[in-house]
Amino acid sequence: MEKVFRPSQTKSSVVWAIILLMIIDVPIFALLFFSFQEISVLFFVLIAVLAVIDGVLLSLPYFAKKITFTVQENSFLVRFGFSKRKIAYSSIKDVKVSDTTLLFRLFGASWPGLHWGLYTAKDLGKVWVYSTKISGDFVLVELVDGSKIVVSPQDSLGLCNELNTKRSQFGTATDVQALDSTKRFVYLQVAIVAGAFFVFLGYLLWIYPTIPEIIPVHFDLNMVPNRWGNKSELFLIAGIAAIFPALNAVLVLKFGKYAKTMTVFLGIIFTVLMAMFLGIVYFTQSLV
């Protein structure tokens, strides 16, 4: 039977969110006000966009109420917004309540009442965080691969006891067993994105000899060519495209084991980008 633990609620998070928004909004509003010689429709549109963004950011502390830490039959499930992480009990080395403070964010996102990503924490070193607070009692989950996860339930001791009970029932896997599936997933994602780039590059090399020396290289809003150049400029596009699989590999190989959702998201984004670059080359070819 599942047991759901709710996150710790920080009452001051809304106040801090408002203060932070004021610090950000006041100079932006002043810049907009003094940039327009007269109040125009565009001015009100920009103010409306700013108000919508503020509304979304102010809603984030309330969004924290949807966070859950669930002790399932076979795994520990963390639902943190769009991020979901399932941890097999056999991959857990130790669980304990730890009084600590989040110090520096190395990767992820932070807003009053919501903290997600890789942080350094007092006396703990690097930890992957799913939290609604920055200090106090956390549940520290140590995995056999050496990584650490901290979460912030209301009932820290209760969640700790539940996880330790489950861990004792399933036993502990070896480091190799725990790492194999994670490594395969991470390497597969990197290979897919790199493969998408090489498909794009292969297509470019395949059609390159058949393209005239002078091709359209820039278009207006109606997609009509307004600048022409040498076809070698297509390799500049290939060079820009190569940045993305390289960036993906760095991010996923460094952080992929911590966040499967992030790994999937990056894979989709960068694969779509490769398809867009291929589309650019295909469209250019169709005009010559």
C-alpha cells in the first residue's frame, strides 16, 4: 500500500517571492517607462506580459502543495512539478534525517518555496535537491552509486522510517547493478542526439556537390531570399548545429543520472533542433 508524504510548507515563501519580484520589476518598469516617448499600445502589451510572468512566479509557492514523496510497493517516487524520479529500494544505501542548509546551486532552479537541482549542502557536499526550504530537517537518501538526494517532507522522521523499512525488505544492490541501467539510459540519449546531428551532417554532405556555388542565405518575413552567398556558408550552419549535441553530452553525462525527466527533455529539444537545421538546408536546396 502506498504512503504519501506532503512537503514542508514555508509560510514566508510568498513574502520573499513578492520582495524578489519587486527587486526585479521596478528597474524593468522604469526602463520601459523612460524608453517610450509616449504611452503606446506596445508599452501596455509589454506591461501585460510582465504581469503574466509575475503571476506565474507568484503562483509557484502554491504549486509546492502539489509536491509528493510517495513510498510505493517497489520504489520511492518523488513528484516535483514536471520532474518525476523513481528510486528503487535496492539502490538505496542509507536513509537518515539530516539537519543541513543548502549553500550553492550548481545546476537547477530556485525560487522562494521551491528548490530543485544539484546543490552543495552544509556537511553533505553535493546533493540532488527536491525541496520547499533551504534549511532545517531534510531526509537524506544515499544511493549505492555515491550520489545523495535530499527531500523536505513535513514528517521527516516518518518518511525516513518508511524508507528504511522498505530498504531492509529489498536488500541493497551492488554499485554495478545500480549503475548499469542509469548509464545505459544516459549513453542512449547522448547517442540519439549525436545520431540526429550526423544524419543532418550526412544529408548536407550528400547534397553539397549538387548545389550551385551561389545560394540564398537569408530570407525576409515572407521567406523570400534577400541575400545570396557562397554555398560554403552551409558549413557555418553545420558548425552551429554541432554545438548542441556537444552541449547535450556535457549536461547529460554530468547531470543525467540525477534527473531522468531532464535527460528526456533535453533529448527531445536537441533532436528537434537537429531536425530544424536539416529543414533549413532542405528549404535552401529547394530554392536553387
